[in-house]
Amino acid sequence: MAAATSDFVGVKGEREILSSRTFAAPRARVWEAWLDPVQLSQWWGPDGFTTTTLELDLRVGGMWRFVMHGPDGANYPSECEFTEVVPMERVSVRMTGGKDDGRRVQMERTMTWEEVDGGTRMSIHMTFPTQDERDFVVAVHGALRGSEQMHERLAKLLANER
């Protein structure tokens, strides 16, 4: 399989962030890396972060509760309610999260896993209630660079198996 490639990370429209990456791994393997809390903790979030999954009830109406732990000791708790679940293809959530002592943000997030030549394209589409919310996570939380780093961390996890 070909090496992982960064397809796109950026803002879209007034309220959206889109990131996608093609990984040199089968779709079932990329899905498993997201579904397994042990693996998820190794790559979900920017460089230096770890993630603790408190609950992952993958069904419409179920919750994904997790805390991202920053390298500076800050915690970023998040709650996601699943609004759509199509295993290994598409998952949508309504999410609220942010720094423990900071501004909380809301978004709708859809993740897709698509088989492509030589691997799997995983895309994350975030839609915020307002442009201000979107701009806040870009400026304050470094969402664009963090998305790139997160994709790179997942690529490394998948590559370590070959």
C-alpha cells in the first residue's frame, strides 16, 4: 500500500472545518484504531496530547465521553451524542467540549471512512453554530494544525504494524 498522504485540512465556508487523510491501511483497521479506546488514546488529539475515553456507547443516542490531556497538564473534557452510526462508513455526533476552565464550544462532527486505491480515506467534517465558534477553535485551540498532527499520529500508529 502507498504511504499515508494528507489530503486536506482547512476551513470551509463560514462555519466549517474539514480534514481528510488517506492512510495506507484497510478500512477495517482504520475504523478499529478509532473504535478501540487504547489505540484512540495514542493518536486522538494534537502532538503531546493523550485521550482517556470514559464512555463509548456506539449507537444512535449513545454517548462518547472523553478527556484530552494536554502536555501542560490542562484537561479538555468532551461529550458527544451519536446522531448517526453506520459501522466502518460514517459516524455523526453533536459535541460539546473545551478546556476545563475555559470556553466550551459546540459542533456537529461527522467522520467517514472510505476505501480508496491503496488504503482508506478518513474525513472529519466539523460544523459550528457560528463563524465565531469556528474561528475560536482555529485561533485559540489550533484546530487546523492539531488536525494535521492527529492524522500524522494515526499514520504512525498504523505504520508501526507493518
